[in-house]
Amino acid sequence: EVQLVESGGGLVQPGGSLRLSCVASGVSFETYAIGWFRQAPGKEREGVATIAHADGSKYYADSVKGRFTISADNTKNTMYLQMNNLKPEDTGVYYCAAGLSVVVAHVPEVDYWGRGTQVTVSS
């Protein structure tokens, strides 16, 4: 069984930081691309960051470049999203994702989803 479980969401003030974690089971980071998506209410789910399966390259949405960092710890089978200098527009449900595509930057590339963790950025 494949299961992805996110944690680390919460309420933070603008300019603050959060680190999201995603523990994966049934998915090997050696064979799957991994990434993070977010979805604001009434908006399309969008890719935030991904690690390419082929070479480990990291890619970020323009809106988060310089502020977010994706990483993975293979010994713990866990992926992370470090979010710094958070802005109100970062608010949404954040999902970890995995897929056999080269990257998981777009929804059709995703084979498995976590259930999401809420991130709210508000003063």
C-alpha cells in the first residue's frame, strides 16, 4: 500500500516560517519523483516544488523561488518543504505527491497524493 502523510502545517504570521514533512510508505524515493502542491479555496491545485527522479534536480514555482526549499531524507523515507518569508498568498492546503514521471510539477504527473495539511499565513 502506498501512503503519504503530511504534517507541520499551521497558522503563521507573514514573514514567518514553517517546515512541512511527508512520511512515505510503499514508495521508494529512488524510483519516484516527489514534490509538493498547494491549493487555495476555489483555486486550481498548483505545483510548488519537485525533485526530479532522473537526476535529483530541484524545481520551484516562480512564486516561491528563493523562499521555499524542498529536500528528502532517504534514511527516514521523508520529504520536507521548508517555507521561509511566508506571505498571505501562500495560504492553502499543501499536499505531498509522488509519481513515476520525471517530475511531479503538474497534477497529471502525480500517481499518489497525501491528504493535505493546512497552512494559513495571516496577521
